[in-house]
Amino acid sequence: MQVTVEQLGPVKKKINVVIPPDKVAEEVALTYQKLRQQIRMRGFRQGKVPEDLLRKYYKEQVEGEVVSRLIQDSYPEALKTVQALPISQPVVENGIFEEGKEFSYSASFEVKPKISLQDYLGLEVEKEKLKVSAEDVEKRLSMIRESHASFREVEEDRPVRAGDFIVADVDGTVESKPFEGGSLRDYLFEVGVDHYLPGLSEKLTGLSKGAEQEIVLNLPGDFKRRELAGREVRLKVAVKGLKSKVLPELDDAFARDLGEYQGLEDLKLKLRESMEQEERERIDAEMKRRLIDALIEKNPIDLPPLMVERKIEFMMADAQRTLVAQGSSLEKLGIPAQSMMASFRPEAERQVKCSLLVEEIARNWQSILVLESGEVGNVAISEPVKNPYVAGDPVVGPGFKGREDILRELKQLWSGTTQPPSVVLYGHRRMGKTSILRNINSHLGSDVRLAYVNLLILGGAERGLSDLFLAIADEIKASVPELPNPETDEFDGHPERAFKQYLDLTHSALGSSRLIIALDEFEKLDEWMNGGQIPGDLLDTFRGYIQKDQNIAFAFAGLHKLEEMTEDYFNPLFASVRPIRVSFLSKNTTFQVLANPPLEDFPLDYSREALERIWQLTGGQPYLVQLVGHYLVSRFNRLTFEQGKPIEPVFSLEDVDAVIEDPEFYSQGRYYFAGIWGQAGQGAEGQQEMLKFVAAFPDGISFEEIVARFGPETDRLTAALKELERHDVLREKDGQWQFTVELMRRWVKEFI
């Protein structure tokens, strides 16, 4: 095979491949031989059809298959020959196929640019000075005071005025038809602020408790919800209650109620320290941004269009997820998708430039890093190494890494807002959702209490609501010790009433603090509602608690978003619960988890190749990352101290391969692997068959090849693929469907 390469531009190459006649003839003969075994023709036994008849009827088909196979087989080898690393699917141009002659084709593709780093050492940027004023502290203190306000019923008979809060039922229509979000029950409105619809607050002013009135609003043409913009909205409003906000006194008692503060001045001091730390982090982030900008300015590079487009698609998907979580969409906001994508382009280009430059810097320093890691081998290890990796149980404490973004988001939602919102943490099995809930307490202030309930411990919930509500009440008691113990008899006899009364006690005991009720494995609720153990309107009850008490919120954790559950049960919570996806660890975080475990003076290390191999095998799946690390340390101890076969204390590629080729590894991970497999047996038809088929192709397989295997029912195949993709089991990459986690593919291939 002859291969030549052409440089079509800074980020585009073309290879020209010539395959010799003998190889072409060999492929032709092999294809006819396979065809002969498959074809049935009248007058001939199967496998005995003469080749001249096959050529007469199937020549065009055979030539097409030969061309396809020649390209598929030779393309990877051709790339190795010219040391080309494509980042895009090739555009192939076939030569003319003539039997008995050589066959040629060309393939063009995008590549990363060649980078010659300039002036990246010693870059200097000006760093902002740290400044937190007394006025800044007072503003933050005022926000905290506002967030701990209570609401008091207005006893006097007077009309509603600005600054009041009313509890109302609302039924809204547009042209006599209900609209999304137009039906509200026991909704708390702040009069004087138009959070709901513009102009409503003014219309509420002057009403009295008990009033029922139809309000007509003409919404502006630029209203953010496009389906309502410029239209007349009619609202039937029933005022059920009138409340006023009462701010706590800003004194020593208030400070002590917030936590371990000696008084108001101590609170201000600690608040300043916290704000200064936040400001340091902001300044550091800004300095890093300026350094990257300076690096980009000194190192202009050509960008592969595909990398930029992929980054824009990622940013677009992230923006759309955020809008959905807020109950909105581009359509509702009236923003064309193309306009949004165009606005992302400058930042996408900047991020791609940064990624390419940092990658090149890392490559330049790789040899130095390898030398440094090799020095660990000089450390004498005289006793078995304590295993710092957690294989199975939730990771709690210093070993919990890689979810700082979610922890920050939860802290902001539950500590930095007037009313803590309810959330659902959803994602792939063993992604660390339980670990997040078990670690969040250490990141929240003392004014936020968390009652954690794993619904799996309730088994089948044979006693229905009694089991569920009593389990929640027990955990609330554990997080709010000043509460009395829940009365078991009351929960057995009248569970709903007992739970409501206990929440009323909780509200009084909390004062200005907040309570988050965390329900892990929340799909059990769906199972119990379908099985009749608990009533189907349970979620309406939860929604009522959320709306009634501004200091109580729920955190659900499981495999699915609420929209993927039984809709009739879960739709009352759609607008009240914010979805937060828990996905795979990033590559850098995976390396950090492995190379910097929570063990002081950890004497073992990893070669760069070993880290890359673990990333390729796990894709950053947290449980599998910990499992591989656990087995590597166990193997090191076994060989070194039990079998007397000491190995280097720097894990190599060979060490990783030895671990993942051990059947015991897959046996230990069976709960993860079997869990994914079992999940694929539910929902869309044909998921397990799809997994068995795709597992045979390490580099993935095209949708067209899947259709050729399973038949032309594309809707059924698409449904199966999309559900597997939604559950992070399969992914589509460069037109090929492949396993998201390589170790899962191996398990399916070897053990199913």
C-alpha cells in the first residue's frame, strides 16, 4: 500500500492511498466466497452457485462491498503511516474500481494545528487589589437579614398595599383558554414586585382579604414569554390571606441564632473574612482569564472549524438546559437559535484556542513530569499501603472530589436565596449523587439543616405512608435535635395528619433556619405509587409543603429527571423543582482523584500513560475510577507483601491492564454493571439487544449498520438508542454509536 499526504491548509490534510492489485483481487475473491454461502438460487445447492452467475447478478453489489472494505481496512493503517491524527470524519473520494487493477482513493480531514509556543514563560498581568468595604459588609448583612424574614398574618381589616404579601389562587386564560403556568394555588405574591406578570402587582394593590376579582392585563410585545407577548391575559384572583414581612432585629441575638457567632460584631468580622475569601477567588479567576488572553494574544493559531462548532453546540445545549430548569426556552424568549449560536462563537473560539495552547504546553512539560513521577520509585515502602479508594460505599470526607461545582450551586440555592428551592439530582448509576447529599452539610451554614432519607431502607413500604412519613420525621428529628421524638402510634394511625403536625413543630423549631428534606433513590416513590402502597397525590402534598413553608425544601436524587417519571404523578412538581444533572468527572478531576487521594504521604503514584488509560476505560465514571484505584493498591500490596514480588510504586499501563483483565474486578463491580444492564431492560424496547450488538465494536458502529442488523424499524431503534444515550450508556460520536464507558462494553461483551 502506498500512502502520500497533502497539506490542504493549516488545519486540513488529505491522504492519497493506492492499494495494489493482488490485495484487490484477494478481497474480491473473499467477497464472492462469502456471497456464495449466503445466496440461494434455484437449481443449485446453497454454497454451490457458480461464480459466473454470481458475477452476472451481483457484480455491482460485490464491487461496492469490496470498495467499502478496502477503505475501512486500509484507512487506519494509512493514518499511522503518515502519522496523521484526524479530529473529523474523513471526506472520501473513491477512484474508479477496475478488477485486476490497483484501487486508489483519497480522504481529507481536519487536524489540530501545529503550534510553536512563543513567550509563554514569564507572562505578566496586573492583579487587582483586594478590597471589601464596610459598606459591602452592611449590604451582605442586609441580604442575610432579608433571607431570614418571617411572615405574619395582617390582622387589621385594610386593603393590600405595596410591600405586602398575599396568598392567592389564580386561574389565567388567553382568549378563554388556559395557558402554561396560569393556574396557581396558595401562591405567595409580593405586592410591588412583578415577578409573575407585568402589571399584576399594581392591580393587586387595593384588594382586600377574601376578595375575588378578574384582572385584565395587556402584556407588552417584548415580554419574555413569546406565547404571551402582546396579548390580553385574564386572571381570576381569589385573595385568601394577607401577610407582612417582619425582619429580625439586627442584634447579638440574631447573630447567635445564625451559628457559632459571639455577637453582631463577631458576625460582621466573620462575614468580612468570608467576603474577602470570595473576592480572592474572583480576583484569581480574573487573573487566570487575563493570563489566558495574554497567552492567546502572543500565540495566534488557526482553529479547526469542527472544534469550534462542537464547542458552540455544547454551549448551546448547556444554555438550553439552564432555560428548561428555569421553566423557559429559546422559543418562549423569542430568541432564534442561530442568533444565540452566533453570540457564542467568540467565546467558543477563545476556549478552543486556550485548550489547544494548554495542551501544547502540557506536551512540552510531559517529559519533566514523567521524570518527577519516577522519583517516587526511590521511596522505600516497608508495610502494606492503606487503601484510600472507596469501592462501593458513598465517598464522605476529604476523598470526595470533583463535585465542587454542584456543591457551590446547592450552597447558593439553599443559603443565598430568600426561599430555598427544591431540586432533583439526576444522572447515571453510581455517579455520586448520594455522596453529594452526604457531603453537602459541611458546605452549608449552620442555618441550613439537612434530613437525609435513603428510600431503599424502607424495602417495599408495606405500611405505605406510615413508613415513609415516619422515616422522614426520624431524620428531621436527627437534624433538628430540639424537636420531640415523632409519635409512632400517631404515624401508624393517621400518617398524613401526624406528618403535617410534625412539620408545623419543625417550622416553629427552625425559626429563621432552613430545612432540606433529601429523598435518595426517589424512583421508589414511583414504584410505590404504581403498586398502590402510597397514594398517587403524594407529590401534590409535597408541593403544598413547598409552597406553604418558605423555609422547607426537598432534594430528590435518582436516575431520572421528573419529566421521565410517571407524568400523572410527578407533574405537580415540574415547576417547583430545579433539575441538576450529575454527570461524569472531568479528565483533570479524574487524575486528581487518583493521584491525590485523601491519605497523607500516599507513597504510590501513576505514570501519565496509566492515568490516560484509566480515563479511557472509565470515562470519568466516579465509582469505576475509585474501583480501579482500589484494585491497583490491593494488587500492589498483594504482590509486594504477600507474594514477595515487589513492583514499582509508580502504576504503569501494564498494571492497569492487569487489573481490568482480572475477572474478579468485574465481579466486584457487578452491582454497577448489572444495574446498568437491568435498567436497559426497562423502557424503550430492544435496549439490551442493542447493547450486545454495539459491544462487539470497540470504536463504535454507524446507525446505518445498526439498521442493517436489526431491520428497517428506525423509530424503534432510535427510541432505544436515545434512551440509552439519555442514561449515559451509549453516545454518538463522529457518526458512530459507542459505549460511553469502555469497561461497561467489555462487561457486556464478556459476561452477557
